[in-house]
Amino acid sequence: MRPAPAARATIAGLVTLVALQILWESVLAPLRPGSAWLALKAVPLALLVPGVSRGRRRSAQVLALLLPFYIAEALVRALTEPGRHGIVAAVACVVAAGTFASLLAWFRKASG
């Protein structure tokens, strides 16, 4: 059985967000030289990928609790950081918000 489009969008958004978080802090726009350790903020999301891709409800619920923090951090940095740093943060904000929206659609489809 194929997963719903909202489920596929959630999984794709989650994987994209994990990759973007790692690249953001290590290559694209590190906060300062030597701060690549901030890429570790992608670890909680990466740990949820297997559960969410298998359709486990508990993993999706944890993801729903975590995503607003990633949206908030990216939004603040998009509005306060200049140049490339702000652009990367804005892209992360859009990806995280899109993932959250598709996750909510997935929950709605599953419950009704």
C-alpha cells in the first residue's frame, strides 16, 4: 500500500530539513568559523526519519512537537542575519513550515 501524498511530503520535507540543517551550519552559512558543531541540531530530526518513514504515529507526534522550534529558530535568524545567512535561514524556515503543514495534513487524513 502506498503512503498518502501528505505522508510522502512529510518524509521528503523531513529528510530535506535534516540535510539542510547539517549543510547550513557546516558549509552554507556557519554562524562563525569553527562552529560546525551547531550542525548537531539535526540529530533529533535524523533520529525520527526511520519512524516517520514507517508511519509510526509516535514518531510523527514527536516531530510535530519539534518542528515549531526549528521554524522559530530559522525565522529569527532569517530576520536578523544579513546576506547569505538570512537566505539560508529563510529557506530552512520554509522547508520546516512546509513539513509541519504536510504533517498536519497527514494527521488529518489518518484520523478521518
